[in-house]
Amino acid sequence: MTSINKPVISESELTQRVAVLSRFRELLIQQRDRFRSYLAVLDKQQSIISTGSAETVLAYVELEESIAADIFSIQKVIEPLELMYHQVVTDPPVEEISTLKSTLENLKKQTAIQSKHNRELISARMESIRNEINELKNNPFNKSNSIYRADTHTASLIDIRG
């Protein structure tokens, strides 16, 4: 039987590896949770776009932007930590980390697809509103020369002093 001699690592190096792995895992879980909440907001936003008021849609767009900014800020921390993780952990990647990264990639793809779909829905809704506004502007009953509208060019004050 041949045994492969693995290099013995010091206690401080082991502690560093565990700390990096733990923090990396924690951040990946946070980002996964943010993406899940982002997807939930996008799903709710999709139903609001067609039925809700402009203020409600705007609130969801702002919430979406906030979550996206949060995801971006976590990603800015994850990238250098991932580099450190690969430098410190020379063994094959921990299975949980690989699974989390795979889940994150799937969630990223889903959110990109849903976000694109919602943008298309918002664009279509805006176009519909523009058409409604144009129809209102072109309404013959809205024109100043309509027989149903009061003439705004007549005198409104009468001199009763004689």
C-alpha cells in the first residue's frame, strides 16, 4: 500500500483556511438569499405592472434597484475573497461551495430573464399609457372649440354702475 504524503499545515494556516472558507460560504449564502428575494420581487412586480398604479410599479422598481445594489455590493466582497479562497485552499473545492456557486449562477440567470421580461412589460405598459394620453389629446370633446365646453374667451365681469 502506498500512502500519499500530504503536507502538514500549521495551526494558524488551518485557522486561516477555515476562516476564509467560512466567510466565503457565508457571503455566498447571503447572495443566494438576496437573489431569491430579488426573484420574489420580480414575480410580484410582474403582476403589479399590468394591474397596479404607477406609484406601486415605481415602488417595486425602487425595491428592485435596492436589492440589485445590495447584490452588487456583496459581489464586490465575494470576488477578492474567492481569490483568497483559491490561494489558501489548494485542495479540491469544498462541495458545498461548488453547490452554492452553481445555485447562484442559476439564480442569476433566472433573475436576468425575469428582469428582462419585466422591462418589456413595463415598456409595453408605458406605450399603452402613451396611446391613451394621445387619444385623450385628440378627443374632439376636449378641444376648446367644442360645443360642450364653455367658451373661455367671454367676459366674466359685468360693469353694473351704468
